[in-house]
Amino acid sequence: MKKLSEKQKKVLEFLTNYTDARGYPPSIRDIAAACKISSTSVVDYNLKVLENGGYIRRDPEVSRGIEIIESSRRREKVAEIPLLGYVAAGEPIPVPQADTWTSTPLEMIVLPDNMVTDKKAVYALKVKGTSMIDALIDDGDTILVRQTQEVRNGDMAVVWLKKEMESTLKRIYFSKTRKKVRLQPANRYMEPIYTELNNIDVQGKVVAVIRLLG
Amino acid sequence: MKKLSEKQKKVLEFLTNYTDARGYPPSIRDIAAACKISSTSVVDYNLKVLENGGYIRRDPEVSRGIEIIESSRRREKVAEIPLLGYVAAGEPIPVPQADTWTSTPLEMIVLPDNMVTDKKAVYALKVKGTSMIDALIDDGDTILVRQTQEVRNGDMAVVWLKKEMESTLKRIYFSKTRKKVRLQPANRYMEPIYTELNNIDVQGKVVAVIRLLG
DNA sequence: ATAATATTAGAACCTATGTTCTTAATTTAA
DNA sequence: TTAAATTAAGAACATAGGTTCTAATATTAT
């Protein structure tokens, strides 16, 4: 695809600005005036270039019949993630079952979709208390958890301890044999937990932490 | 505000559908055809009703000069924030000047607008190193800073220390007389900094911390 | 340098499209 | 029922605005 000339960039920029500001696209003569082009045919020419480049779509014979393609504009930039509940010290961390998933969301959190790869398998939890301060997660933070068993060494994961019957949020490290795991708090003053691999269920993986301050 | 007639609802619905589908609004005759209205003047009449009701805005003498107000549609759900630079240990934290603001952004970060009250005065910094681990901010985290002098007791702020000629990121506490300040790391093992109020410049306030993990 | 390609200019043409006026039918208010 | 709004029709008008043609000038490639 050819590179756009300065004038063409200018036209495209004006096109988006105008459309954003007014709610409808500019006429060819509007463009001419704004971009200091002296002839409508020149605008037409440059619009054809933009159209061939896939930047815009034009409908012939239609006044202001210009649609800006700009994939970034058309694409949904936001994903809505269900906030399923709270995580507090010691308490089991809620994990969505097939039913909780649809029924329970306390609210929906709007996020830019670049923070979420797979929208379906991600849920949010609000952290209550400073129980996870060791993982640099504060009271009031929101964590995004992706439901997955695939965790790699060092990932921060929501882990269900079968024997202890509770969940924790820790970094997970596997032994060489992969039979044992070390659940490591980020805080060096806290002791890691050592346990058998078959004593744990990985419920998900923390993919993001969001902290909103005053 | 008057209730809309069936026909007016139909016109408004067509208006939004058409605009969504095509990227530009319909002409009056397009509306007439789609809504089975036999005269352009009738469409004009109904558009006037819609305009008085605040549903649309019209620009006179402009073909397809219709903007759909529908507040939910117009409101941008995402804000684009400039990522201005990195913060590393000891180094002065970059603060946007009139010129840096426009020229320097490394990239734009897309955020839901509910995370940003005033889009203009907010910029993002990427944290390099663990120098701010005491404030629960890790290497690689992105912090959002709002440019403001108005900080309240306990706010996390970017503070310029005049004498020391460097910036730090600390929680700020004022003395009763407001002559002195205590700059408090979140980490209890680190000592707070005490200094005169006139030795500091508050450059901004951290409004959010975002941490993306695997 | 020469050819090919990209860009600019201006004008004329034509129709798509908003505007307006008059009249009539409906609906609502009194 | 009668009067007052509201809504609908149709036609004529004026112009906003897309199209097209010819020609000139820059840019880039050979």
C-alpha cells in the first residue's frame, strides 16, 4: 500500500475531525477550503487515493457520502468485564461457575480491549483488605483474572488449596519434576507455601491489576 | 418535553441505523423513502420536532446536516492518554511542558474514560525498576498522573524537591500549620522525608496504577 | 534527458437535496 | 361542536455539492 502524501494525510485528518465534531462528513468544497485546495477536482483526486488505500469508503453521487474506515475507529475499543465479587483475607476466592457467570455480576467494568485478550474467560474481583499487600495489591484494587489452568513459572495465579480448603493469590513456581509447587508471596518477609501439585487447583491467572486513587 | 409520535420515533431510529451503517446521515429524501413519507416537507417537519426535542441537531442549508445527539452515542467511552516517558529510581520524573505535551508522546494509551476525569491534564508514565515498590508500584507498571497542585492529605503525588533537584513519588501529608510536609513511602520500612512546604513543587497526583501481567 | 506517474487547476455541468409556500387532513383542546 | 394545534401533501425553487473534462505542473523512474 502506497504511502500517503502530506496533503492526503491532512485531508484524512480533517475528515475525521470534522466528522467527529459535526456528526456528518464534510463536503468536497468543505475539504477544499479547510485544506487550502483550490479545486474540487483535486479533492476528488485525493479522496480517490484515500479510497484506494482503504482509508475511506465513498458512495458515488451522494453528497458527503464519505465513510471513514479507520479500523481503530470502527473496532470496539472497550470490553465489558463482570465484577464478580470481592476477595478478602483467608476467604475463598469466588470462582465463576457456569451459572454464577451469568447471574451474579455485581457490575460491569469497562476496560480497553487491549487489556483483555479473551473477553469471555476474564472476570474482575475487587480486593478487600490488605491481605494481598505482599503481592503489591492494595485494599480497593481491582484484579482481572483469566480462567485458565495454563500457568507458567512465576505467574500470579488464583490457587485453590484442596486440603486447606481455601484460595490464595500467589506467584506459582514448579519444581523440576513438576510434582511440587512453591507458592511465593511477592513480599520477602512472608514465607512461601510448599505443597504437592495435586493438592492445588489453578483457578485462574491474574492478568491485570488496576488501582484507582483519588 | 413532548412525547414523540410513532412516525418521529421511526425517523429517529432510521436516522441512527442509517448513520451507523453508512458513516454519514441520510438525506431528507432517503428518510422519506425509508419511513414511507410522501413529502420532503413532512420529513422536514418531523425533523424540526426532533430537533426541538433535543434528539438531533441540524445545520441549515447543509445536505445531510444532521447530527444525532443521543448522549450515550456521542460520549466517548475511551480516552487516549499520552505515555510521556519512564520513571526510574532517582531520576527526575518528566513533567509535560507546553511543548513536550504535543511533541513527545511515546504512544497513546487507551483507557476507559471513567478512569480519567479531566482528559487534558492527565498523562501516563511507565515505571522502570522497583524504586517505587514501597508505594505498591512495581517495575513495568503504568501510572496515570493528573497535573494539579491541589493535593490533599494522603494523596500520592509526584513531588519535585527543589533543593535536592529531583522528583519522587510519595504520599504527602501536611503539618498542622501547613508550613511543613511529610513525604511518606507506603512501605513502613522506609523512612519518610520531612521538608519545608516551600521546598517542594507538587507536579501532579497519581490517579491510577495499572499493572498488566502475562 | 525523457518518459511515466502523481498532483494541481479551473470551469462547466447536472442533480441531489434543503427550503418554502399553499392547501388539506387529523388530532387534540375547550 | 368549534377552534386550535398537529401532521401530511405536493409542487416549485434555489443552491449545495458531486462529476467530469482538459490542461498544466511537479515528481519520480528509466
